[in-house]
Amino acid sequence: MTRTVYLNGEWIAETEAKVSIFDRGFLFADAIYEVTAVIDGKLIDFPGHAARLRRSLDALGIAMPVEETELLALHKEIAQRNGITEGLIYLQISRGVQDRDFLFPKAMEPTFVMFTQAKRVLDNPKWKTGLSLKTVPEGRWSERQIKTVQLLYSSLRKTEANRNGFDDVLFVENGLITEASSANFHIVTAAGELITRDLSNALLHGITRGSIVDLARQAGITAHERAFTVEEVTSASEAFLTSATSFVTPVVRLDGETIGNGKVGPVSERLLDIYIQDQLSRGVPIAD
Ligand code: PMP
């Protein structure tokens, strides 16, 4: 049976419901959701779900698309339209649609989706037998080596920092630098040596980072791959970011403190130049 779903104020067939590929829920996991059970034609714990929905939206700075009374009316209507007396009502609200960018404007039009799942929730066989579980390390989200679209935290912190006059954020964990919101971070010591964080699940294994370390070594620059502290950054003579979109981009201030002499340094400039030259000579031609 084709369900009727709710999408941005309209009731439509599930097969007709389309969300843009530029939706921030899809590109940045910039969305929240709630699931409310229905038993015997009754919404279970609805006020709690409505309250948490508001808290989640407030925390992300997404406008509540409808008032709570309207939210309740929508839950009743979607259950009625789909003949659900037992099952689930799923709702998801994303920040909305814009061209891909970690930075987002204050006012966006949220994407609001609801659908039902008809399901027996009252005859769970596990209520008789019980479940068997396995422990795993808590790591939500500690697998930053995987290039997932779970970019919400980075996007929120970068947007907030941007509104306060910074270009980007630098993540610090236990006093040690991991990386920037969407780039690897490197320093150059007074002795002219490159220091970059060693590879682990603490950071994304940047493709540009790998090339820069290789090219630096080929150019006779000593490169150390190890963790380094915030203090090492502010006492470094240079710092820079690397990424596929920014190549080698100098960083001259951290938390308002000057790095080196506060100007773009010679090693950063040289590595940018070497990288561009190297890639222009080795890049894959688009046309045969
Ligand atoms: N770290 C993070 C978190 C990133 O998102 C990116 C690139 N988008 C990088 C590092 C740099 O990786 P690459 O050089 O492969 O672009």
C-alpha cells in the first residue's frame, strides 16, 4: 500500500515525495528527528517527544516549522490518513536546502518530513526471551578517519566562529591539535621543520596532507608526524592548513594570538608553490 507522507506542508504519495540532494540533512547530517509510537490508536508519550523536538531544534538554531498544537494535529492526521492504529510515526526536520557549504545563514527554510510505519509494537517476542548484548567502546563519533557526511558538529562550530570573526576552527582534544573543520593542520618550527599530526582515527587522512609531507621531504624539509599542543602552535614560526579545496593555506593567528611574525611564512609559500607545480605536471588531464 502506498503511504501518504507529509513533506513541507503537503500530503503526498510516498513515491512522489522528493528532497533535494542539496538538503543539509543529506550533505551534513544537519537534521533532527523524533519517533512516536502509536498503540491502540493512541500517540504514546507525545508531549515528551514534542518537548525534545523543540530542545533539539533550539540547540541547532533551526526554527520550529510548526507550533506544538499543529504538530499534534499533524500526528493525528498522518495516522488517520494511513489507517495506523499500531506502529510508528517518524518525523525529521533538517536545516533546509542550500549549495554545499560548512557555513550556513541564520534564516533558512527547514525541510519537514513525516511518515508512518505500520508495525506490531505490542507483541515483541523479546519481551519473553530477553536480549543478548555486546560491549563496544563508546565512540560516537571517534572514527574521524572515515570521510562521512556526519559534519554537523564541524559545520556548527565553524559557522559560530565565523560569526565571531574567525575563518575556521581548530579542534583540540586533551590539549592536542587534531585538525581544522575541513582541513589538516600543520606547523613549522623555528628550525624550519614540519610537524603534522600522525595518522590515527583522531583525524581525516587528508590526501593533500600526504602529498605535502612527501613533497616537503623531497625538498629537504624534515617532517615529523606526531601529536602537538596548542602551545607549540602559538610558538611555531608558521602554520598552515591543507585540503583538496584550499591546497596549502597559511594560518597566522590562533585565538587572537599571533603565530610567528603574523605574516605568511616562506615554508608555507614554498610548499604551496611546490604542490601546485607538482600537481600541474602530474594531474590527470580531463580531455584525452
Ligand atoms: N580533515 C577534514 C575533517 C576534512 O574534511 C578534509 C577535507 N575535506 C581534510 C582534513 C583534508 O583532506 P583532503 O586533503 O583529502 O581534502
